[in-house]
Amino acid sequence: MSKGYHTFLVCLLAFAVLVGGICIIYPIVRSDPAETPPETPTVQEPAGDGTETETDGGEPPAYNPDQSTTTAATQWETMAQAMVQNLTLEEKVCQLFVATPEALTGVNRATVAGDATREALSRLPVGGIVYFAQNLEDREQAMALLSGTQSFSEIPLLLAVDEEGGTVSRVGSNPAMGTTYFSDMADYGDAGDTQAVYQVGLTLGRELTELGFNLDFAPVADVVTNPSNTEIGRRAFSSDPETAAAMVGSIVSGLRDGGILCSLKHFPGHGGTETDTHDGRAVTNRTLEEMRQAEFLPFQAGIDAGAPMVMVGHLSAPELTGDDTPSDLSRAVVTDILRGELGFTGVVVTDAQNMGAITDYYSPAEAAVAALSAGVDLILMPADLQAAVDGVLEAVDSGQLPAERIDESVTRVLAMKYEYGLLQPE
């Protein structure tokens, strides 16, 4: 073999090795993400009862208590703030009231949604309406009443009912409504079955939503610390704080998964009183530290489970406030303790302000202004709706109640309506 031919073979081999290396290296360097097969995603089975849900890309995301609430809260609040800018002061103030249909329309017994309802909502565009057994005759009538009323409101209404089970069952106690009747919550607390309580909440949420309600003023989160208590009694889950907390957390999860708003009640805890706030002043002498160890536990459990609302009762708690001021009119209770200590950022609603604990000592205007000054967002059932609305408007005009305080609560209420799908993004 000649020297020249040997040199030629060596060069040819070197060239082959060079080309082969380039072919190996090039795909690695050139790899296009669009051409790389995607990894197979890991599918995580849903927790809870395994119910699957679907979301439409055009709908707001569903409430998810496990995700960070920072982004979601900002989203709802941003939309609510934009809406508030386009409302008049009168419209803002009216959004802070939840009234009975009779108080709104002036009729003796409201069972239909007609011209009187339409006119009343155009004059007083309240944030919500609460219904009682007298308004609910049968399933067909109730559905027509609720859907008709909702159709008359430019801003979607909170359509509420007290459906706790047991003695407070506006819907379930009427067989013509075609819903499930549940016994006193104390029965479930005695059994200690949190899964059964979850199913109660799930069923209540689904059945009330089917009728057209979107808010249930339940569950009772009180701990019966006073055996002589008559107003709460077996409406509460238990006299044991830990049992009550477990039950409240479970039923809140069920109500939430059933698609309905709920409201814990009656903060800071009505189980230590002896008298009934429907008839006059009720007092609890429990200290703040005692309440931290008992009464607050179920409320904290419900808040942690995602309850969007807390109802503050009319009970006086002098060990918390220093006087006999009803709790829903006390800044110490509403702002310092409920919001500051328990960390609640949702909507705070009063108990019905047509009860003796309020009407015996305050005018409708005084009670409404005091509640808003304390940090409350929604006034439930003032003794005189028009007088209460006018009183708040006058308090804003005079500077007694800052306009910013109104905007804060309206934003919170509208953000909740956005978050739970009552209001839809434009």
C-alpha cells in the first residue's frame, strides 16, 4: 500500500468520525420544545366524596379553599372595586341591607314576585332578601318567587333562608317543598359522625340551590356553656368545644360543596346566655380567655373551612367590651376580635335587628349606623328598612360615618358575589 493511499484512508476515517459526531450532537442542541413529546401528566384523584366538577373557560374559577387566596381575593376585589365606582351612594348603602320581602314591599305576606317587588327593588336596591316559612307554600311557588324576585334586581340578590335543621327548618319542615328534613344538630353532635354532618351540609346546599336560594344562615357555631340556655339549646352541635368545632368545620365544607353560601352564627358565642335576644337583652359573662378556650373554637374551624360569612349576635359580652353594648354594635367584638384575632376577612352580618335586644334600646337608624361603625358589612332585617337606610345616608352626609367605611363593606359584599358566581365578570 503506497504512502499516499494510506494517508487518504486516514483522512477519510477522520471525516467519517467528524460527521458522525455532528449527527449525534446536533439534535441535542437543536431540539425544539414544540417537537418534544410532552410528559404524561400525573392525575391526582379528587379528595372528599369524589364528585367531579367541570368548569367553562368563560366562567370565574370555582372556590377552592386549598389554593392560596391572595390572587383570588385580589381578582374578586378588583372587579368589585370597579363596580363600586359606578354606584351612587344610595345604591351602595342599599347593598348593605338584607330585608324580608314584606319589609321591602309593604305587603302583609309575600308569596309572589310581581309589580310591588319590581317597584320596591328599583327604589331600594337591597343586597339581599331573607324568606321565612310564611313565604314558602310549595316547591313550584317558591321557585317562581325566588326566580322572579332575582330577575327584578340589577345587582344579583342574596336570597337567604334560615335552614339549620331541627326547630329552625323553614324549608325542610314543609313536605310540599320536596326537600330533606334534618333533626337538631345536637343529635349529630351526640353521634360524633363528622361525615354524616358533611352529607347534611351537602344535601342542604344542593336542595336549597335547586329552589333558587344562594345563602343559608347556618350553621349554628355556638357552644352551649350554660345549661340554662334557652335560645340555642339543641340548635348547637355540642357543649364540648372540640366536638362542636369538628362538626362545624364538616358542615361548612358540605354546604360549600353543595354550592351555597353559609354564615356561622352567633359570634362571639350565644351558648353562655340565659335569656333570648328576641325578647330583650341577653348577657354572657364569659371572659375573653374562657371564650378563646371554648366559644371561639367552632367559629375558627368554620372560618378555616371556608365560611364566607359570620353572623354577630346581639348578646352583650361586658367582659369583652366593658359595657352592655350588643356584640354586633361593638367594634371590640367585630373588628378587634373577629377580624383581628380570628383573622376573618369575609362578610360580617348582624343578627336580625328587629329583635328586642336592639329595638328596646336603639332606633333603626342608630342600630344600622352603630353596626357599620363597628365594622359590620350587612344589616339584617332592620325594624324599619327605609328609616335605617335614611339614617346611614344622613350619617355619611354629616361625616359621622366615613364614605370609605361604606365602600369597604360594599366591596366586600360584591367581591363575595363575584367569587361565588352570583355576579359574572363582563
